[in-house]
Amino acid sequence: MSNAGHTLQESVALQRASLKTIIEEPLRCAAQGVAAAWGDRAALNAELARLFPGVPHCRYLYAMNVDGVQISDSVSAACVNAADFGRDRSHRPYMRESQPATGFLLSRSYITLRDRRPGLTAIQLVRNAAGVAVGFLGADFYLHDLPLTRERFEEQRQWRQLRGDPSIRSQVFHQTRTESEMDRQLNTVLGVVEELMADHGMYHIMLHFSSSRAVYWTLDDPYRYRLFDIQALVDPDTCLAYPKHPYPANALVPKERIRAILDTLGSLRFIDETFYLRTGTLNLFNGMVGLTFSCDGSHYMPWDEFLKMDVAFWLGTV
């Protein structure tokens, strides 16, 4: 199942539809199986234990009356948990969602009370031989148990703006930029960073202008982030500590455009004494530039779109 071009919400909806096809029919059959034992706790427990293997990937199976109160024990692969008998589940997320006309509901994911991990619950309406609704059959699932068939979600490359801390925004006009050590030696810093990104395997950089440091990731050790202090950033000899690395063919940022992006980040640091860049990031593979300003607002945008923005845009004078 491909999620290419889908939003995060659309990808989730596709996965939920896939899970529903796996769970719905087995739970419907189980609900028919327990109907004859309804109201008899021992008989219900025995029937749930018999039916449990037929509900794939289920953690707990149990019966509830029409008010959401559990009238059976909770059956699992390992045991029968009597402590849940009489538990009022009416306030749980899966009991507060609207029940479809089919009688089957696959809840939204939630954090479980028992293990505090993401899970979801399937609910199937149970009817007696006369067709009267007598309660619900509930089946709990943990997300890590489910055979999620989705491909890795790919975030769309588009400009996004996120508001920051309201307390910082409210004080933005009461502050001015204080010159940092990185500000004073910015040309050297950007030269070192360009060299490392273009020829030494650094593919992601976070430049913290105000605190004169950088966090970065390299192709040779992609799972760990590393830290540059200002002494490393202003010393071109730092580049000697990193092996030469061919520029990645699948990078979205052209090698020859790295410096233009870095220079633009640097110019935004000095754009205004009140409204200025605090942190700038660049990732070569997804081609995204990240910006966090003194007002704590953040922007994420494709590198080519970023280079089209001039000073007037950022100052809001266009």
C-alpha cells in the first residue's frame, strides 16, 4: 500500500481501512458465538476463551452490557483476568465514539491504561436470538502487535509555519539581538559548514546562532547526532577530522546551492535587531530549510522556495 502523495491523515485512514478488513469479520463471528452465553459469567468466560484464537492479534477479549460495564472477565492468550469484571468502560475513548449502523466500530488509537502504550479497541454489537441488542463484545489490540501494512509515511515538501511559545511572542518587542561569537565570525562558520556538507558527508545541520553551537548528522554515522562548539566551528582545520565523502546522488539540494542557502540563513540573523533568526537548519536529502526566529515562530520550506524569499518578505513589508 503506497502512501505517496497522501497527507498523514490520509495515510492513517488507509491503514485503518486495512486493519478493519482483518478484524471485523472475526469479531462479528465471535459476537454471534457468545450471544447464547450472555448473562452467565462462567459460560461467557469459557466461550470467550474458545473464541479468542479466532480474533487475530487480539490482546484482550471481553463482554460488556449496553451501559459499557464489563460482565465477563478479560480473556488473553496467557490468562483470564478476573479483576476486570464489573469494570465501567463507558468513559473510555472507544465507548464514546458513534457506533456505526453495522454494529462494528474500530476505535481511534489511544494510550492504554494497563501498559500506557498506543492501542485501539474494536467493538461489536451483540444481539440475542430475538435480535435485541444486549451488549458489546470488546477486543483490545496493541499497535505494536498489529501487522501494519503501510509504507513509511513520506512528508510532503511544502512550506509550513508553526507558532511558538506565546510568552516569548508577547515579549518580542522588549528584546534586541545580542551579538554572539558565531555572529562575529559567521563567514568562517559558514565556510566550514559548507565544506563539511559538500565534501565530507555532513547531511543535516542545525545552526544555533544565539548560543554559538551546531548539531549535525553525518552519512558515516547517521544514527547519532554530534555537537560542534564555537571553537570547532571557527577552525577550518576541523574539516581534516572528517573523511572525504562523495556528494550523495539522491540529495535534493544541489551541491552548488549549499552556500547560497547558508548565506541566506546568515543574512536572516541580521535582518532586524528585534526580529531575527535564532536557529537555522538544512537537510540535504529532503531539501528542507528550517527557521526559528526571535518570536519563537518556525518555518519549514523547500530550499528553492526559501531562496526566493527576500528581506521584505520576512519583515512583512510586501
